Amino acid sequence: MFKRCVVLALGVLCAPAAAFAGAWTLPQGTGDMIATVIASTSTSGFDDSGDLASTPRYDKVELNDLFEYGVTDQFTLMFQPGIQHIDIAAPTSADRTGIGYTDFGGRYQLLQGSDWVLSGQAMLEIPGTTNMSNPAAVGYTDVEADFRLLFGHAFSIAAMPAFVDLEVGQRERGDGAPDEFRADGTLGVQVSPRWLLLAQSFNVISEGAGSPVFGSYQYYKLQVSAVYALTPAWSLQGGAFTTYAGTNSLQENGVIFGVWHKF
């Protein structure tokens, strides 16, 4: 039962580009669906020294729908389509609404103990546009591949079920964008039978610079959210996130709303 809670909790790991599940795989023949709306805005960015400077307003709204299914107890199949809207104020004055990334892949359990699991994950991400002439599409036009090693550990905090999920990943990118190293972490605490609290950290470091459009960059995000179980099968999530540090990247602040369903 706790494993099932952990699996569903980690299914909503939300970074700017994609949502990936945590280290646990789903039991064979079971699945979940997690639909998330992410809205963010930015009016400043981190320069190459990490200091904040004013930038044109950048608004983004994304809808992602993650589907997972346990093909076996060790292998979980993953599929996630998405749509997005991006609007950049003057003097850039650009916008785009359309299909975002569509992700395909899976997670395989490598090792498991009584309260921990080690797994590997691979995702292929197909862009919804290839129009690099639109500034609102830059960064979302290339086919990408994401490879991760994930570790999950279940424990208790003051008699409350809890878990931690740690991930390290390599993001292979194209269209002149540099590849990325990613390191993410999640702490979840089941504070009551219906309430789950999540604290998450998302960290991205480019591996050098790419084309003139893409210099080197890094950014670090913190997200906190709460999940409320309406029924054993349906839950709602609400939370907020901020980019608290970085270089050559936007300082984004946003909110997240999710609907979870397990079957």
C-alpha cells in the first residue's frame, strides 16, 4: 500500500520541460494518469555572474498528461503528451500556442530492498514545432533524449510514512542546444491519510555552450506542493515553484495544479 502511495506521489515530478516519475515501478497490470497545468512568469533573469537583471516579460502555460502502466513488476511504460502557450513581451513581442513535447519511454527496476529501490529510466522527447525563427519556440524545437539513474528510499518521520527520491540524469539535445546534466530530488511526507506534502528540487547545468543562440547556463528550482486524496483513485495537487539561483537563465515563479488518477 505504501509503495503504491510512493509511486503515485513521484509521478508528478515537474520540471520546466517534462514530468518524470520517481524510482519506483508500478505493479504489473496497474497504471496511473497525472494531468498537470503549470503556469509561470518571469520579468528578470540571472546574468553570467548570477545577478538578477530585468528582462522582457516571459509567460508560459503548459498542460502535460503523464500515463504510466506496469507491463511487469520491474518495467513501467511511460507516455506523456503536452501542449503549451508562451508569450514574450516587447521588445521581443513573440508568442506561440501549440503542441509541446511528446515523451515516450520507460523505467526499469535494477535492484530492490525492503525499503529502497534503484532503477534506470530512458525517455525520447519529440517536439511539437521545428520553427526556430519564432523566439517563443526557441528551446522547444529539438528531439531530446533523457537518461536517468534513480534511487528511492522509504522511511518514517515521527511515525508518518515518508520517502526520498534522488535522480541524476543526462539530457541529450539537438538544434545547437548544449547537452545538460540534471540532478533532482524529492522529499514526500504522508502527514495524514488524505494529505501528502512534497518538497522538490530541480537542478540543470548545461555542458558548455551551444550555438550562438544557446550560451552556457544553469538554473536551480524549488517546488513545494500538497496532494489531497479525494477517493482511493482520485487526488488533487496544488503548489508553487521558484527559480532561486542560476546563470544566463530566467528567474521564473509559478504555480502547479494536478489531477491524479490510479487504475
